[in-house]
Amino acid sequence: MAEAFKCEVVTKRNYRMFERMQPRLKESNTFIAVGALHLVGEQGLLRLLEKRGFKVRPIY
């Protein structure tokens, strides 16, 4: 059940959010906020962005 929850709530949503943010990422000076759980892992938003050719780096 935990794996089904993770798949539905995190992984599938990561892909939906990633596709929806594409038009905004083409604009300059874009800020997008998401929950921390959506950032990590091979199917997290950071990895999806890197795979699409975006440079991902932390800002402190």
C-alpha cells in the first residue's frame, strides 16, 4: 500500500508537475515552489529537469 501511495501521490504527480512547468521554464526569471518530497530520487523533479537538459544547482 505504501508503494501504491508513493507512486500515485509522488511519482505520477512529479511527471504532471514537470510537464506543466515547461511553459514557465521557457520564460525568464521563473520561480517554482514544490514540496521537498517531490525533489529527490531518480523520478524526482530535480532529476527530471537534469534529464531534460536543465542545469540544477542549490541556492543558499
